[in-house]
Amino acid sequence: MNETLIEDNGLYTLPLYQKAKLKRAVLILYLFIIMLFVGFILIPGNDFTKVILNISSLLFLVLFGYFWLSTVFINKPYLIVTDQYLEYKWLFGHKIIELNKIHQISFYRENGVTMFGIWAKDQSKPSFSEKIDRIFGRDYSVSIVVSSFSSIDFNKLRFTILSKVDSETNRIISNQQDVI
């Protein structure tokens, strides 16, 4: 399947559309956590501490249930790259970046997870999650978890994006050193 995405020159054919393939272990972990909170609710008791435990367990049960349903059925993450723009949707947001606005592309590691970071000139008002990221020093426009898209070779994706970016930006981006 991966071979159908690549041209003879080593770049991806555009438009490229890929859905994230989430690891089964993550989905099982969410189910385990959900069952754990259901177990807390089922513990017998009538005192005030039990009522507080039930309410907090119910809140976390709803939260993790939403995450599990979203990752499995509702909000599957995807990545679309065309000649004009890159579109990335993840569990908590959606971002469209015009390729001619990109000024930096690099790989970086955060908490042991390899990310594909794309920095672009701001095109719109930053979302709530982008504001939170900037508070913590993360100034990228889009950060894609590499392991979520196992069928994509991100080095080839990087070169494909570089081939679509204007020559001045391409020269600047190509001189950057990356480590996966």
C-alpha cells in the first residue's frame, strides 16, 4: 500500500490523504481505565467519601469514554497534503496551512515521542490549544505524532512539502539540521 503513494522520483503523489492508525494498546488502555472507573462506582458504600468518589469517577468515566469513542469512531485523525495546503485533524483540533506560508519543518522529540513540526506564518487567530502550547514554549503551527501515521515516510513527506514551497523558503528549510 505504501508503494502506491510514491512516485518514481521518491516524492509522494499529491493529494495525499492518510488516516491515523492508532495502536491497539492505546485503545485497550482507554478501555482498561474506563473499566477501572466503572469498578470504583460499583464499590458499595453510603458515606460522604463514597459519594465524592462516585461523582469524580463518573466525571473521569465520561471524559475517558469520550476520548475512546472519539479515537475509535468519531474524530479519527487524518492528514491531507495537496499542492496548495496541508490539513491536519487530531482529537482536539483541526488546522489548515497553506504550503507557501511554511517557514520551518523539522523533527523533534517531546517526552520520548518523535514529532514532525511545521512552523508557518500565522494565518488566523490562534485557537485555545495553540495559545496553551505557546504558553509552554511550543511555537509550532502543527505538530504531528510520527507513530500515528505508520504508513507515511515523514522524510519523503518533508521533501514533498519542500518541493512545493517557494525557492527562498526551501533554501532556508533545507539548511536546517534534523535528527529523528
